[in-house]
Amino acid sequence: MANGNTLDQIRKNITGYIGQKVTLKADKGRKKVMVKQGVLENTYPSIFVVKIDGEFDAERRICYSYSDVLTSTVELTFNPQKETIEAN
């Protein structure tokens, strides 16, 4: 069973990658999976923000909670090292 320390560890791991390119894979339900590339913009106590470069030169920001990473709803892969953040 997960506890608060696990979420803190995930937050600390993600915080180390602020400003780096990331591939975001999110489960949207009913066999729908969204895969986008962007930059990890910022982290906050409960959420993190990824800035996505969209179509037609539009920028979009997507927020997810650390519990989404813990439950494998969201998977982050950082491009330079191809390192994936997952719950242990």
C-alpha cells in the first residue's frame, strides 16, 4: 500500500527534471491513450505542469497529480536519458 512518502519521492524525482523535454503518455479511459511531447514546466505540492506544443503554433498546459503517476495513469519519459518515472 502506498503512503505519503511514496508521493513525496515521486514529486522529488519529477522536480529534478524541470525544464527538460518529456514524453507524456496518459490513459484517458476506454482504451484511449494520449501520447504528447512537451517540457516539464513546473512542479507544485500536489500537481505538476507540462507545456505541450500543439498544432498551429498553439501552446497548451496540462496538469496532473503525483497520484496519477503512482497509479500508472500517467507515464513520463524524459528524452535525453530515456528515463521513465514510475512508482516503485
